[in-house]
Amino acid sequence: MSHRCRAAALTLALSTVAACGGGSGGSGGTTQLSVWLMKDSAPDALIADVNHAFTAAHPGTRVKVQILDWTGRDVKWKTPLAGDHPPDVMEMGNTDVLSYAASGALADLGHRKFDNRATWLTGLTEAGTYQGKLYGVPYYGGDRVVIYRKDLWQRAGLGAPPTTLADLQRDAAALRDSDGRADFSGLYFPGRYQYAALSFVYDTGGRIATRSKDGHWHGQLSTPAAQQGLTNWANLLHAASRAPADKDETGIDDVLGQGHAAMIIAQGWQVKAIGTKYPQLAGQLDAFPMPGTAGPMPVFLGGSNLTTAASGKHRDLAYAWISLMTGTKYETKLGQAGLLPNTTALSSAVSGTTAVELKAATRSWFTPTSTHWSDVDNASVMQDMLQAIASGQKSVATATKDADTRIGQILGTGA
Amino acid sequence: VTAVLEPTAARPATRRAAGNRRRPHGRALPYLLLAPCAAGVLGTLVWPVATMVVLSFQRENLADLVTRSTTWVGMANYRHTLADRMFWTVLPRTLGFAAACVALTLLAGTGCALLLYHASRPARLALSSALVLAWATPVFIGAVVWKWMFDSEFGVMNYLFTRAGACECRHHSWFLTPTSAFTVLVIIVVWGAVPFVALSLYGGLLTIPPELWEAARVDGGSAWRVFWRVTFPLLRPIYVILAVLSVVWDTKVFPQVWFTTRGGPYQGTVMLGVYIYNQGINDSRFGNASAIAVLMTLMLVGLSWFYLRVLREESR
């Protein structure tokens, strides 16, 4: 696409949002609430239940749900948010909320009432909070566990799941050696898989970046603690993984499904998804929490928050829908469907892998809360650092120092 | 590019309008006939470009966008861009990339055109069909297909290279270093550009009377000399057009990079198109991105002006 076309696309998009935005006009006496959710979130049947209950409680309203793809979501949000008819409810990834909250695009929901607010997962609450105000209501969480093949585990003669990183590394190496193929990984860990790799930084007490008293952000990856964590990570990779250094986690489920690995690190719900896609493995998959140097490894708490546009026309209805969806009743159902409920109060309602995940979520980390962190992400600073270490192109010391410099440049100049 | 062709396209129409001066109703007709095209150009080219120029003097970040506020910042975006180290890394890299792609495209295009001309009918049919197919493939689909072909684990390239005994390339990562990633990008761009060049040059070859070559060969010229002394001078105008068009196209390369490397690894394959996209769409600095786009447009307009001048000299 030429630069002119792109300029055209941008300007056209900005001016014709009314045509493609969430038209929430109240024609014919009914009010339409437009709800934009993300792909692979709550099951369709659950959403239908919520909408049914919602329209019963609010006669004369209709709910129009649209499902967005994760790739390219930013453009799809920016366009209607700049227009006259923004969607009333938007599901945003928890790493997305901050920059939109800071820009003034979202409405403050802090003064409203929600179920289980006191026991919300702290990682999700923090992700939805900017300058003390709540812009994103915790919707569901997700963290990563180790998914493994029980049959291969037995073939290698291994016993109980490992509880320390050293045990994991030993088991993974044994699994790799029990298979003759040169491309078989004990634990398949691609180099650019940042949300799994950066956990190692927090495991040894390191941080990605911190804010000093003057409000400036400083990369902390070259501190000894963080370097130690990344060294542990690199050692695990070399001992257990034959994944390429230049790939991220896309397609990792297929690697396990097609028998090229005995373990992967992935979200808990993927146990079921892989079992469905590869039925011959359905009974052979299980999960355990990622072990750290001492106790479980801190996990990155991903997930989604529900937000409403500051310029939305139906903000009370939007609040009503959000509070219904994130209330005890439907969060319980979300948990039973394999997603992490937004509150620790529902731990007794979930079982299996979801319970493993919810337990892991009590020790979690989150990306630095700078409103410009997404710029660091877009510039692939973390992924480039990890790839350089995994491929051996740079030492841990050099790669982390370079990453800290880049973080300083990007967060320092962010206007 | 449309803008570049506009003056030449408009000229015959105005001349005809002048000739019809005596018939009053006929005077409006050319303008009426031009109107749909003019409206199209205005709506899809002039207006967006004008908006882009206006944006380049505004701050226009995410907050400005959603609150619809306008903050004029004068030349600040331009000053920021010209002081940005990344811009001065990306600009020469883009130009170097374009130069390499254009040279290889013209070379491969010439080869294909000569082959088309000399090949037997079935071979010509096969080759031209292949060229047209490659050309008909949407750029972004082509990019995605190439990315998979060069995939380190599932790619057919590693398989073929290994089978052919060229290297032990199973699991070789083509996108591990910028140099290697650049090689793949050049292949993708050249692959997409060769068909147009080859078919244009083949068309040019068909207009050359064969007697010229026969005469040259009778005089004892080698194939190489005949090409440089007879064919190339006659095709020169076509080469000039193709070279300039290719420079314009390859300088603003975007989907081929975005759908394969996204500018990585280590930001090493970020070129102007990706740089603008990152600044504007990803980082919501629409003003800044517009300023870079304006600078790039000026650069390409300069090139187009050069192209028009050369064309005019050629026609004299």
C-alpha cells in the first residue's frame, strides 16, 4: 500500500466512522447497545445468556455483539473512538487499557458498584486503573502453565511434575534424550516468547523497568538480578528446547500437537483446545504450574478488561451490561468454561487446569505501567533482546544493556 | 503515480477542447467526460494528500484524536523528524534497498523479456502465464506465502536447499539477522516487480524491426554487442520509465516488509513505509507520521519530475 493510500485510509477512516462504527441509534423505540468483544474470550452461549438476562432486565434494548480479531485491534478501536458513535462496551486486553485511559477515550467507572471488587485479581485491577481511577473492569484473566504429554513423560521414566526450575530443566533434557529426532524439544521455547521468558526476570527478583521519583522510567534488565534470571532462561533453552530463536509463541500448540515436543508453556485453556484439534492426544495432556528457582515462578497475568467510551451515548446501560457480565453468576460460568474468573473469591468454583492457573495468578507480574509501554512493545525491544540472547548473537550482559538503553530512549521521549 | 501521469493525460483533452471552440455545446463535453476521473482523483488522491499535509503541522496524538482537539505545532514535527536518528538510519537504508531491488528487477526483467522473444510458442506461453500469475497475486498474499516458504521449521526452501545438497539448512532461520532478512525481502520485491518490467520490455522488443538485428549480425556483431548497440538504445525510453516507476514503487515498499519481518530483527529492516506506519498507526503520532510521509512524497515527486523531464527530452 502506498503512503498516499495509507493517508487516505486514515483520513477516510476518521471521517466515515459513522458508517462503520457501532451505530447505537435508538430507531423504532429500541435502544441498541453495541458491545465489542475479542476473539477467543467468553463462549458464544455464555454471551447469549448474558444478553438474554440483560434485555429481560432492560426492556426496549437490544444488544449487538461484535467479535474483533486481536491482530489490528488498535486501528479498529481508534477509528470509532474518534467518531460520533463509539461502541458502548469494549473488551480490551489488559495491556491495552492504559494508553486509552490516559488519552481520555474511556469513561471512569470507579464510582459504580461491582460484585467481588475487593477480591478482584490485583493484576487486572492495576491494568484497568490510571491515576487512581478505574477505567477497565476486570473481565477475565489468563496465565501460563506448563502443558505436557503424559505418555512421553512415562516413556522417559519420569515421576511427579517438577517443583523447581532445576528439576524442570533436568526432566526436559531427559524427555529430549528419550526421543531420537534431532528437532524434538523436551520443552519447546521459541526465542521471542516474551510473556513466558520475562517471568524468569521476576523469578530472581528482577524488574523490567521502574519509575524514579522524578517520574522517568528506567530499564532494569541489566541489573544483576534480572541478568541472573535471563541467564537461567538461556540455560533452560539450551538444555531443553530446539525451537528457533527468531519465532514467537504463534503455532506453539501445533508443535505439541504434532509431536515435536513433550512440553510447552501456554495458557491453561489451550489444554482443551489442543485436545479438540488433535483428538488422539486428548487423554494425554495435563498441566502443572511453571516452577521457579524457589517455589512457583511468577507468571505474567494476561487477560481482558471491559471498558466504556467516554463519549458513549448509553453509559448507564453500558455499566449495567458490564456489571452483569463481571458479576458472580457469569464469572462462575466463565471459570467453568476454562477462563480465569476475575476474582479469587471463586477459587472453589473452578477445577482442573483452571485451578492450577488461578493458583499461579496469586504470584504474578505485569508490564511496566507507563502509558507509552505499548511503544516499547511495538518496537519489539523485549523480543529483540530475547532473540539476541537465545541465538547467542549477544551475551546476556550486552543484550540487556542495549534493551535498557532502548527503553530509556522510547519512554524518555514519549510525548 | 497517478498524479505524475495526470498532466500528460490531460493535455490531449485540452487541445481537443481548443479545437472545438466554435461549437458551444461541444466545449463542455470534454470537461464532462473528464469529470468522473477528476472527481476520483480529487477524492482519493488530492484530498487525502492535502489532509496529510495539514496533519503534518498538527500534534494529533491519541488524546487529540479521541477528544477531537487540534493543536497546531508549526514545523515541530519536521524538526523532530529531521533530528531523529532513526529517520537518518531508515532513509539511506530504504534508498539502498530500492536501488538494489530496481537493479535486480531490470536485470531479471530484461532476461525474461529476451527469453519471451526468442522462446518457442509453448515455452513463451508458459513463461508469460507464469509472469502474469505472479503479477496477479496480491502483494500481501505473495508476502505471506513467501514468509511461509522461508519458514525455519515448515518452509519448503530449507527442504529444497537441503535436498539439493546446497547446505544443511533444516531449521535454518532466514529472519535471524538483518542481512539474511534483507535478502528474503529483496527476493519478494523483485519477484513481484519482474513481471511488469518483463512484459513491458517484451512489448518494446516486438516494436523493433527484426531487420535491424539481422543487419547488425551480418556485420559480425556478437549477441552482447547487438544488445548494447541496437536493442538497448531503441528501448531506452521504456527503460527510463520502468526505472523511475520501479524506484518509486520500491521506495515506498510496505506490505512485503510488514507481513514478513515487521521491520525486525532488531529493527534492522524498518524502511520508510514501516517507519511511518509504526509512528502513525501503532504509536498514534499521526502528525509526526504525516510529516515523514510529506518528506517522502517530496522526495518521490522530485524523482517523478526528473522522469517527466527525461521523457520530454526523449520525445524531442
